[in-house]
Amino acid sequence: MSSTPGADKKVMAGILGIVPSLFGFGGIHRFYLGDVAGGIIRFLLIIACGIGPMISIIEGILYLTKSDEDFVKDYVDGDKAWF
């Protein structure tokens, strides 16, 4: 268990990035991280051209492979919008 505040969101965000995207529901992981605009953009990408799930799967894998500190710095504190 990491002592980095916010790191507890890493695994769930990664799972939400990968699993729902396999069924065509990309963007849920961004809502989970508090990025409503990012979640809406990914959902609209699904409707417009079908690339939302691909982006979400890539992001989910990136979340799971980052260190806890890098994840928190980039996606929880830093609000990094893409990859």
C-alpha cells in the first residue's frame, strides 16, 4: 500500500480505463478522476469516430504502469488531460 495521497485511485482508474472500453464505453476513468470535460470528450469521440475506447485503453494501461508518485503528479494533482 502506497503512502502517496491519491495513489489509491490508480488501480481503479486503470481498470475503468480498460474494462468498460472493451465494451465501447470509454471515458469513465476520466469521470472517476474528476475530469468531467475529459470524460465527455472521450464519450463524444466514441460517437463521432469510434476512437474513444482505444484512447481509454491506452490511458488505463499507462495508469497501471506508472509509479504511484508519477500517477498522482500527472493525473490527480496535475490534471494531465491526455496520455
